[in-house]
Amino acid sequence: MSTAPAAAALRFNARVASMQPSATLGMSARAKQLRREGHPVIALSAGEPDFVTPDFIRAAAIQAINDGFTGYTENLGMLPLREAICEKLARDNGLRFEPNQILCSNGAKQSVALAINALADAGDEVLIPAPYWVSYPEMTRLAGATPVALPTTVEGHYRVTPEALEAAITDKTRIYLHCSPSNPTGSVYPREELEALAEVLRRHEDVFIVSDEIYEYVVFDAEHVSLGAFAGLEDRVITVNGFSKGFAMTGWRLGYLAADLPIVKACAKIQSQFTSAPCSITQKAGVAALEMLKTDRTPMDEMLAAFRARRDYVLGRLNAIDGVVCPKPEGAFYLFPQVAPYYSTTAPSGRAITNSEDLCYYLLEEHNVALVPGHAFGDPAGVRISYAAAMSDLETALDRIETGLGQLR
Ligand SMILES: Cc1ncc(COP(=O)(O)O)c(C=O)c1O
């Protein structure tokens, strides 16, 4: 006979209980369910390029398998990969690191989580500009620290001003979480704005900076600048990057962080007890991706050209809709339009729309297009649209959004 405790006794770790599940994944799951039921849903909710990994990179992984490169690597990641990362950071970002200051992890997501867990403690605050990537606050809660949103404005292209940053930093602030190009807004900080933020951060010597640069290679007419390259911040910036977005390698799970040695050691300690290094075959693919960056960027240029055409198309269609305002983003593959004028309306079906979630479920369930509600990103006045989808799907999706919004009274 079972001696299992009654369900009422099931108790979770308090920090896990305080976390929210991912709204992005939730929306995608609902969209998939509707599709299974036969609805012609177009999902603009996912955060991944709709391209396959370039041939050159895939061939390197196949070679690694055929060579039997199938064992564990060092916890930090294999040396040739870390050397290639150092070379890339020096060449493309003006960042000087030794290979022992690089930690390779299972995606940039894990690197961000490691940095937060290594540095933030109970009572500490992590300052997160909003709209933010859904995972930052939840990673912060899991570390036992407190996420603090720092709102930005549409007029300011969703970028934090030095004045707002200065005003938001308190003696509890442990980490400032910087993301450029940004998910969910696509905004990219120009060099002079970063210099002004760096000036503020120089004055606050107890604040560490996690700079998430995962969309570095998805920028249009803009320069990607690393916050870690500004004088006086070298020891306090943890630069996070990876392969998922720029090289269309989301499924391979490879990211990394670069930081001052004691920080890397603390992150490595966590990684060694949780996951160890990422997959050996993936690491070989990572070396090939960095080789491709030096020798032939054609596959990346082609992706970028497609993203740019889609951005321009979707942006034009959105801003032509009454009551929708969307700034022009210079990077990533998202748009974050403001749609709040539709929050006190009713659909012809009788469905009341009072917030971003209502609006997204209305568009999904009555017009077959999946977006992600802005409240998940800390800005309930907006919704996130991913344009990593075929142009023909974007055309149909925009027709549906226009029709759907047009029917609200
Ligand atoms: C801002 C941001 N950082 C990190 C990640 C995670 O990337 P990875 O697939 O390398 O874990 C994502 C993925 O959506 C992201 O949008």
C-alpha cells in the first residue's frame, strides 16, 4: 500500500513558488493547441529565427560526431572555443579577455542565470529596464533577490536615460541588467547614450552590470556597442552572448559569459554542480560559427536582409492602424507596439477587452494570430510581435490584426 503523503502536503521551495511560468511559451502552447484542432493559426509569438543553421556550422558538428568527439569537455567549455570567443570579443567588441575568463553554457539564458545567481543575494535588487525579457525577473526571484522594473517610454524608443538610471539606483541595487539590442522592443543603444549610462555606472561602484548581447548580429543601420568596452567598467560588466539568434542556432544550446576572473569562477562553480559544460558537439559547431564570422558572413547577411524587409513591412502596416503606435527598432526581430486604446472595447462576439492578455487571446481565438501580451514584459500597454516568420505569413497576420482591431468598439 502507498505511504505517499496527501497532495495537500506537497510543498515547493519558496523561491520556485514565487516564479511565474513563461508567458511566451504559454502563448505558443495555446497557439499549437488551436492548430492541432484545425485552426489556421499564424504564430508571431516565438523568439527564434525561422532559418536553419548555416551548412558550414552543421558540417562541423557532423564531423565532430564522426570523429568521436563525444566526451565531456572542461566545465568552462573547450579551450579552442574559448580562444575563438576571446578573439571575437577583441575584434568585434573591443573587449580584452583571457580564455580562463570565458564560461560557455547551455545558451545565453543559462549564462544570465549564472551571473544573477552568483552575484545577487536576498535583500539585493536587480534593476531591469522595462519592457524586459520575460526571464530576467524570474531568474532574479529564483536567486532570492528582488527584481525592480525601470520603466522606459515609447517617445524615448524604450531606452533608459542616464537621469532615470541615476534616480533608480539605490544602496540595494546589486545588478543593472542591460539588454541591447532588446527583446522585446528591438531598441539598440547608440554609443553616445551608452557613454552617458557608463558615466552614471562609474559613480556606483557596488553595482555590477549584466550586458545581454545575444542579438548583437541582428542590427539594421546601427552599430552594436558593448557596455563592457567603456573605461572604468571593465571589472564590473558581465558580458553575455551566444549563438542562438545571429547564427540561427537556438536548438544547439550554446552561450557564454565573459567577466572578471572571480566572477567567472563563481559562475563556473554553479555550472559544475548543475549542468557541467554544454554538449561537446555543439561546442565544435560554435568554433565553426566563429570561423564563419571571420571568413564568410553571407548566410548571416541573408538572414539580416530578410529580417530588415519584414521589419519595414510589419512596422508600416502597424503604424497605419488607428490607435497603434510603434517606434522603429534598429535590432532583434521584434516589434512592441502600444495598443492600449483598445483596452476598453468589446468584440462583436461580446468578448470584453480590458488588457493586453484579453487582446492577445481575442486575436488568437477569433482571428488566428498569436502575439504575446505586454504585461509579461512589464509593459501592459503593449504587445510583442515577432517577425521571424515568412513574409506571406506576415501579410496574412497583419490583415487579420487589422481586421480584428477594426471590429472592436
Ligand atoms: C534577451 C535574451 N537573452 C537571452 C536569450 C536566450 O538565448 P539562448 O537561446 O542562447 O539561451 C534570449 C532568447 O530568447 C533573449 O531574448
